[in-house]
Amino acid sequence: MTRAILVSCALLVSAPAAAQPTAPPAQKVPALPTRAGTTSRADAPDYRMVPGDKLRIEVYKDPQLSQSLQIRPDGRITLPLVGDIAAAGSTPRELATQLTEKLREFVTAPVVTVIVAEAMPAMIYVMGEVNAPGAQPLNEPISVLQALAVAGGFKDFANTKKIRILRKGANGAVQTIAFNYKEAVEGTGRPVLLQPGDTVIVP
């Protein structure tokens, strides 16, 4: 009797355990996109600064000349020793070159770095005989035709042959670009892409 009980116990111990149900493999959740590795508009090497941009200007080994400042509505900034200098319309590299040249009179071999710490949203402006004049965000390059379409088209007495685009250059001078709507629609006129700060005037 005792032996029979021991044999039964041995059989129970040596019997393989019943297979347990396995959980399905966990689904891989895709990682959310992050801002790491993205490039903002102000990081582009050809970015041209506009009024309202916040800059960090570093002069190597000279904390007194290094400044955090904002481009004024007139497109200029003011630095110690340098005074007023036009910044709007320039790239950060161009402005750094200008500041380096100005500081050579006061500092031996100055090394200047210009960083756009915070960029203003790029805007263009459509004025005059259009149905919806005003500012438009410039999130990507657009043509004058596209900007006019966003502005709701022309009013009845608009002179579409004498449209003007006002564009401020790096030296602060305003360039006037003529635009003929009919020629653009027919494909005979040269295409004009708008730049940040451009003003389209429809007489």
C-alpha cells in the first residue's frame, strides 16, 4: 500500500506541467515624433532677419560687448562701440561680418557670432484695391498670384497692370518691383516669388 502511494507521487512529480497560455506579444507603439533634428526657418543659412527677431550676439572673450537684443521696427540694432547698424534683410553671417569690420577699430582680431534666438513669423502684406487686404503668413515660398488670390482678388477699378512689390534690402533701401497681372496669368511675365516683409500694392 505504501509502495503504491509512493509510485503515484513519483508519477505526479515527473509529469510535465500543463502548458500555460502565453500572452500575445505586446504591440510596438510607434514613437511620437520629436522636435529633435528638425530645422527651423531661422536655422537656414540663407535666412534673412526681420524686425522683431531676437538675436544673441557673442563677441569672443568680451562679455561686455556680447548682447541679447531685438531688431527694432526700423530694422536696426544698437551695440556698444558700434552704435546703430542695419540688421533686417541680412543673414546672421552677413551681420556678423559687418560687426566684425566695425569692431576692428576697437578690438584686436574680434570674433563675432550672431544667433537668431527667436524668429518672428514671416509675413507679407497685400494692400490697395483687393477685397481682403492685410498681412498674410509666409510659411512657404508663394508667388504674387497666390498672395493676390488669398487677398480675395481685385476690386472693380484695380489697375492690375501696375502692381508694385516693395522689398527692403540689406542696406535698408527699398526696392520697387513692377508686376503685371495679365502677363503673369498668360505666362509671358517673369514669375515673382515673395520674400518675408514684402508689400504688394495694387493701385
